[in-house]
Amino acid sequence: MVQETLLAAWRGRDRFAGKSSVRTWLVGILKHKIIDHIRKEIRDRKLSEAVKSDPTSSLFNADGSWIEAPENWKENPQELCENEQFRHVLQGCIAKLPEKQQIVFRMREISGEDTETVCKEAEITPTHLHVLIHRARLALRTCLEFYWFGGRRS
Amino acid sequence: MNHFCREASQLQSDAFERQLTLSEHIRLRIHLLICEACRNYADSLKLLNSFFHNLRKQVQQDEGITLPDSDRERIKEALSRTSDSAG
């Protein structure tokens, strides 16, 4: 950061008006550098959170088609239900979901609460709930395809 | 022809949550006729749905309860912590 400041000062030395001391001028540049850095940090963090909470950007091309087409799963839900190993993998995949998606998904699919109850408890609109559940399903399916269905085929 | 996949995946999930409008329903049906990838996605959602259905039935038989109050409180608490994030 200090190096960048000195570099910026060197490049901009013609603009130094001499109205303030060199020290004040340098500190001023440093402040701007720090603010820029923090802004960039926040932007990067928001971006990575957005990607994590919205799997659609990593699963679909810009034109709306699948990047990797979903495979055909041939399993019996009743057998899966009795399969300890599958339940273990599923738990792991659910645990990977972003917190809010995980909470509403668990309430909806595992506890079997109706939409109205989930919305009330989570203080969200039905539309928001549908988006969260949709994202959770996409992410869960991708995770299961990788850790369960894909692994068993190969 | 596959440009509808992203929207179709949302509609397929929504179909478990709400009644689709007639136009949504028709668009989705037509797309599923021509798109194998989305048919596979549909099948996997159905599979997961019946899996969770079976699981709930099993849990209810085992315990005769849905969600303990302590869990309910914990969920509420966690939600109030994350309510400002987009999720």
C-alpha cells in the first residue's frame, strides 16, 4: 500500500501544487488508496457471496442453456430412503447450502412445513421463498450428481 | 431451443410450490418434449421430492412429531441473524 502510494506520488509529482506539505499530500494519496482497497474488497466479497447463493450463474450459459446437462438418475426413492450412505451424502450436500437456503429448504422438505408457515417464520415473501428453494434444489442436485450418482456410475 | 432451460428449471421447482399459470404450464410442457436435459432435471426433482416425502413419513412414524420447539427457536434465531443477507 505504501509502495503504491509512493508510486502514485511519483507519477503525479507534477500535480503537487506545493500548497500543503509533502507529508499531507502523501497521506492524502494513501487515504485514497486505502478507500479504493476497501471498496474492492467489499465488491469481491459481494460477488463471491452472490455466486455462492445463486448457482444459476455457474450452471447455465449466458443464453440460458445448461453448461453441463443433468444426467439421468435411475434410482428408487424408497430404496434411497433406506440407504444410510445416501442419507449421509445428502446431509453433507444440504449442509453445504448457504445458510438461508438451508433453513428454508429444511423447513420445507424435511419438516414438511407449508409455504405460508415457512414464509411467516423466515419473514420472506412467497416469491423469495420460491427462488431460495429453486436455488437450493439446483445446488443440491449438482452436489448429489457429483458425490452420489456420478460416482456410482464410474 | 435450449435457451429456455434456466427458466424451465425455475418453473419445475415452482411447480412443487405453487400452481403454475396456464401459459407457464404449456411453455414448460413443450420445452420438456424437446429437451432431454430438462427431462432429466425434472426426473431428479421428482425423485428427490418422493425421497423427502418418504423420509418425512418415516420420521413421523418413528417419532410422531414434526419439529421440536427447541429447533423452531433455533431456526428463528438463525434467521434473524441472516435476515439482511440475500441468501
